[in-house]
Amino acid sequence: MEKQYHFAIKGKDVGPLDETQLRQRISRGEITAATQAWREGMPDWKPAGDIPELKDLLVASGSSTVKPPLPGATPSAQQTSSSASPANLTPLEEKAYQFVMGVYRPWRGKPSSLRAYVEKNPKRALPVAAATLGILLLVIAMTMSTTIDNNTITNNNTSQNAAPMPPSG
């Protein structure tokens, strides 16, 4: 490999990497076919698997191949491994992505439209997670407010309906 590439790893520009460094990061799983890569002369970042020179290295290392599921593995175990966070997310975006994937699971065999929306572009996870938490807090606040108002009304009615006690004497 004659050209040195930069890679987007966990939201940071890593590089330029020489071939030895690149092979090490591929073997550790830090760089995969989906990892965004760029080198001088390229107009934009591209997945490493779409760059012929890098694709050859990925194939040679075996990292671009997808392993079949383990024999006897249950579908839920397969889904858990596929819900790993995608590369190129900041730590906060990664947590938001995991939150969205956990909250918006398929229900009664029907996929969640919000989950599909985030899966298309994982960077959308942060606003979806924030909106979800905001709505949840709003519902809790409204429930608490209604409960407090009902208790106040009940207490006021009880004190107004009570018969005055005759003076003891």
C-alpha cells in the first residue's frame, strides 16, 4: 500500500496510518469495511470496503467477511450482537444509539419506525433519545401534577364538610 489513509474511529480523525499500523488496527477490529476512510486526493470520506486498495487488506485479514450465526443460536442472541453501536459515533451518540435500540424494539412482530429511522443514520439517535426522554419526563410531570391537584381538592373538600366541634366546657 503506497498511500496513507486517515480513518474516522469513534468520532476522531486517526491517521495518516502506514500499512503496518493499518493492519494492526484491522486485526484489533478498530477498522472494518464500514469505517470511513480518506486520503489526499479523495474528494470525500468513503467506507474502507469501497476503496479497492483497502478492501484487499480487509479481505486478506478476514475482517470484511461476516461470520454466520453459531449453530443453535437463538434469534434474540443474533439480534443482540447486531445491535452493537456503529463506528464513527461519539461516546454520547453511542449511548443514545444503544438507548434507542433498546427502547424501540419490534412489538408484536412489527418493526419500530423510529428504530428504522435511526438505523438508516445512527447520528439521529441523539435527538430521538432526547425527545423520548423529554416526552417521558413531561408525562411523569403531568401525572404528578394531576395527583397533587386531586389530593389538594380532596383535602379542601374534607375540611369544608367537617362539622364544627361544640365547645367543651
